[in-house]
Amino acid sequence: KLDALDEAKAEVDRLKAEYDAAYAALQPRQQAAASSEPQYAKLQPQQQEIATAQSTMEAAAQAGEYEQANTQAAELGGKLDALEEAKAEIDRQKEEYEAALAEIKPRLDALSVSEPQYAKLQPQQQEIATAQSTMEAAAQAGEYEQANTQVTELGGKLDVFEEAKAEIDRQKEEYDSALADLQPRLQAASAATQPEYASLQPQVQEMATAQSTMEAVAQAGDYEQALSQVEALGAKLEAFDEAKQAVDEQKQGYESALAELQPRLTAVSSSDAKFVKLQPQQQAIAQAQSDMEAAAQAGDYAKALEQAQALGTLLDEFEAALKDIAGKKDEFQAAWDGLHEKFDGAAKAPSKKLEDAHAAIVKDKADMDAKAAAEDYEGALAVVQAMGPKLDAYETATSAWEAQKTEYDTLLSTLQPRLAKAATATAEKLKAPQAELASGQKSMETAALVGDYDEAITTGKDLATKLDAFEKSAEGASLIELGGEVTIAEKPFLKQKFAYAEGAAKVGGSVKFGPAADAEPGSATKDQVSQSVLEKAADVISKGKWDFTGGLKGNPGDKEVGLAINATFSCEWGPAKLEFAPAELSLLSVSKEKGVSGPKIAFANASFSYKVAAGVDVGGCKIDFSPALSFTIEITPDYVAIGAQALKQLAIEAIAVDAAALASAAAVVALPLAAAVAMGAGMYQEAQNMKADSEAIATALPARKKAAEAAASYAKTMTGGGSGDASAEAQLAQIMEKSHATREEAIAAVVKAQGTYAAIRARELQRIKDAMFARACAAFDEGHKADFGILERQGPDWGFRGSYRKRLRMILFADD
């Protein structure tokens, strides 16, 4: 048994050793077989089977069943042989796949084009992309046999795609070339938007639609269809060009016809053609012209030319009608021109007797005017011809009436003083004749008032007879009253010089008069009494005595000079005596800052009445009268003497006074009185003038430069040599807006109307400088008005105001 045990144990050890050797040989192959790379995914069942066999083998060995384990090791070796053969096949197929893929990879990369022209290839691109994805998925799963088959199929698909792409490129090149040939013509057609091409707009629209469709097809990559549409578009362009040429020829014919009609159309609307009777024809012409222009505006020049010919016929008819009516008007006007002066002379009936004849003439004139207004010049001419004899007869009647008026006026001039004198009679026995004369006078004047001089003359002659009887009856009547009042018109009657002044007296007033209480009737008339009273008053006044006294009154502190005056008047009329209260007159003031100011001319007035009446004898009748007089004394200071004396008394530092030169200048030069005084302050005035000159220079120099720059900028802009001047730009904009012209057209019109740059600049420079001069003078006067002295207040050309203006103008306009 021990032998058997030893033999059995030895067998186990041999089997174990055999197993261990087999296991050691299998171990590396088992580890390699356990690889998990994706390409070996299909070998996983074999790998799983080997792993199971290995576990069974190891379990048997663990149980000491080495004989069984050896058998299983041999089986595991066979399984590993099969796995390694399958893995080697997969590696071979993978290598073959990767080589094929490397060949088509650049073609696949070039496949991903996105240009619009390849849009139709998208299905093929999608099919290739799907095949590529399927192939890559098979390879990823380790199905390299299938992947190799699919890579071959993918190459075929790429061949088809590349051929299709090459065809599209060829078609695109052909399309682009054809489109380039058409493009200038398409642009020219789309630019034909002028009104005359309105009839072609459907063709333009049709071509635009065809072009859009063609471009959309090309955008979609269908260049075969796009080429077909290019050819169709070319045919449409041929038709359009022919139609446009026809329109241009029709337009030229229309414009030639219009050019011939235009002067005649202008004449239709001129003032010489303003006749109501012609308005229907004018309206028909205007409508025909409007229709013609509308047709031309719409581009229908064939119709416009036809309407132009019809318009010419209308113009022929209108011009014939105008010639007829204008001739009749001229004939009527010539007849009326020879008559209207007579009509103007008969503007108003001078008497009631001529009113009917005058009314008939006025009615004829109204009829004539109505017919002329209605343009019935034949009827108006007939009225004028009938009016001539009526005017001749009326003129004769008017001459006779005027002769009667002259006769009446002569008669009236002899009757009026006699009637006036008769009306003053107071005797009771004359009352009835006075009333009869007054009634006759009223009747005569009433007849004359209405122009019935025949009746007025008859009544006047009857009045003359009655006056003869009345005046004879009045010889023994009471004395006619001689009372009344006479006016003394104011007039100068005395001049008297005294120190520093001259006095001039004026007198006026009134004198009441009447017969004295104890007066006896005499031969005096009222006119004689009035004249005698006036002569007596003038005699007394002229013999009156005036006494003037006065002297200068100075105020050194205030630099002022005054003149104190006393005036006294006395005459022979009783104890009454006229005296003027002393009057102090402020003449002038002097200061270094303001110069000489003043003077003022003074007046003194006084009135008085004599309580005791004076008397005068006229024609044996004693007349009493009472004067009421008004005296005015005008004091004229001697400014030369006063000025010299004042400047000595009120001397200002740095002012030299030359009295002799002052008097000489005043005598030689006819200056206002105020200016004569100011001459005494000549040095001061000269300083003011120099200051004004300096201010004028400071103003004029920059103003002159600014004016030159502004005028140059304006002229450049207006003539197209520049831009930016606001005034010129505004004017050009206004011209362009009103005339619908371009800027270039507006500038051309300006140059044609106003001249070149030099002429426009000169005019603008003059305008600017005139405005600158006026503004500067106004500003100077406003700023210095507080400094105006005697000279400056005389006017803008006096004193330093005049000096400023002279210097300003001299410098401002020096370069003109």
C-alpha cells in the first residue's frame, strides 16, 4: 500500500509539475488575450470563454486534480490559438482599412463646401457624410471587414460628387461671363426713370423680376437654369433698347414741335391777349397744352406729338380771332382818344338847364364803357360816333352859360357894395324898400346858385333900378353908424443895439372906434374912419420911446454866463407907461469836459390897454377910439462879444482865446450864432476832434479788413469758387428751392445776371461798408451824446461828430 501510495504521490507530483509548466506557458498568452481595445470588441465571447476555461482549470488544480487540469490546460491552449488567429486577422483588416481611409481623407475634407452655388449637392454631401459615419462606426466596433467594404463604396460616392461639383463650377463660370456682358445694359435700363420712359416701366419691371429670379436660381446653384434665364433676359433687353430708341425719337419730334409752338403759347397768356371773348379759346388751348404735357410727362410722345399738331390748329384759330378783336378795339380806342378830352371838359353840368344834355352824354359814356367792357368794340365805336355831335352841342351851350356867368359876376360886383350899404340904413321909412331889396337879392343869388344866370341877370338888373330909387330916398336919412373895430397886424417897428445884445420890437393889437357923443353928421365913410384910426395909431407908436439897458452876469463857480435886460416904452397917449421887468437870460456854459453849451434866444412879451380914449376928426365927424396893444421884444445876444468876454471871465486851463480872430472869423464865415461862440474854444474843440479821429481810425481799420474778407467770401461762394459764406449759401439755397435748379445751375444764373467775381465782390463790399458806416456812426453818437456841445448839436456833420464821420469814411472806403 505504501508503494502504491508512493507511486500515486509521485504520479500526482509529475502531473502537477506538468500542469505548472503548462500554466506558466499559458499565463502570458492569457494576459494578452484579455486586451479591451475597441477594435477587438467582437472577440469578447472568445475572451469570456477563455476566462471561464481558465477558472475551471485553476479550480481543478486547486483540488489536486492535475490530470484533469492538464487536460483543461491543453484545451485552453487551443482556445488561445483560435483567439490569437482572430486577433491577427482583425489587425490585418484594420491596417487595410486605415490605408484606404488615408487615401480618401483629403477628398472628404474638401467635401465640406458651403458656397451657395453648391446647394444642390447637399443631398450627396449628406449621403457621403452618412456613409462616412457608418464606416467609422463599423471600424469603431472592430468590423474592419465591413468598414473596408464601406470605404470602397465611399470612394465611389466621392467620385460622383466631385464630377457634379466640377460641372457646377463650369456652369457658374459660363453664367458669370454671360451676366457680365448684360450688366451694363441692365444698369442703363434700371436708370431709365425719367418721366418720358414711363411707358417702358413695365418692361423695366419685367426685366427686374427676371433678373431677380435668375439671381435666385444662381444663388441656389442651379446654373444650368440660370444660363437659360440669362439668355431670356438678353432678349428682353434687346426689346427694351428698341422701345427706348423709339421713345427717344418720338421725344425729339415732340420737342421740335413744342419749340415751334412755345412763342405762340406765351403770346396767348400775354396782356395783349386779355379778352373775355377769347377766354373759351384760351381755356381750350390751356387744356390742350396741359393734355399734351401730361402725355409727354407720361412718356407717350406719339400721343403728345399728335396733340401738339392739334394745338397748332387751335392756335391758328385763336390768333385769327385775336387779330379781329384787337383791330376793332384799336379802331374804337382811336375814336375815343379823339373825343375823351371833350368829355373830360364836360365832367359836370354847370347849370340845371344843361343837366339833361349832360346826363345824355354821361349815359352814352356808360353805354360805351359797358360795351367796351363786354368787348363789343363795334357797338362801343357806334356810341362814340353818336356822342361826338352831342358833345359839340353841349360845349356850345356851356360857352354860352359861361358868358352869362361872367356878365352876372360883373353885375354882382357893382351891386354888392350898394346892397351892403343899403342894408345899414336905419331910417324907418327905408324898412320896406330894404326888405324888397333883400328879397330881390336872395332871388338873384338863388338863381345864380343853381346856375340859372339868365334869371339871375334879369333879377340883378331889376335890383339896380330899385337901388337907384332907394339911394335917392336915403340921402336925407339919419347918419349911418360909423362904429367898429380894426385889427393892427403884428409887425416890427424898431431895432436898437446896446451892450452885448440887440433888441427888436414888434407891435400888434386892435382899436375900437365910433362917433363921439357930440359928433355931427359928415361925409366920412366907415372905410375912411378905419383908415384914419390905423394911421393915427401907427403915428403914435412910431414916435414912442424905447430904453434898453443890460449887462453880462457871470458865475465863475458854475462856469455860466447870463444877460440881465431892462426895456421901457412910453408914448404920448396919456400917463400910461409900459415897462418890462428885468429879464435874466442864461446864455451859455463852458466846461473842459463838455465844451461850450447853450445859447438860448430870449423873448419878452407884454400887453396893455389905454383907459382914456383918444380922438380923431374924419370928414368933419369926430371919432373916438380906444387902443389895446401887444408888444413883443426879441433879444438877440451878440455872441461874438459875449463869447470872448465869457471865455476871459470863465477861462479854462489850456484854452487860449483870440478875440480878434474870433470876431474876424464870425464876420467872414456865415456860421450859426452858437458856432460863433464855440470858435473861442477852438483848441478845446480840436482836442475833441482828434479824439474822435482816433476812435474813427480804431473802428475803420479792422472794419475795412473784415468787409474785404466778407465780400471776397461772398463772391467766391456765389461764383462757385468756394463755399461756406452764410449769406451767399442762403441766397443760393433760396434760388435752388424756387427754381428747382442744381447748385451749379443756380451759380451759373447768378454769374450771368450779376457778372464775374470782381463785379459781385465790388457790389457786396459797397453794401457791407455802407452798413458798417451807418452802424458805427449811430453807435458813436449814442456813446457820446452826453458830450455834445454847441457845434455837435447843430447836426451829424458838425463838431467832433463830423470829424468822426469824415475820418471813418476816408479810411473805411480808402481801398475802393
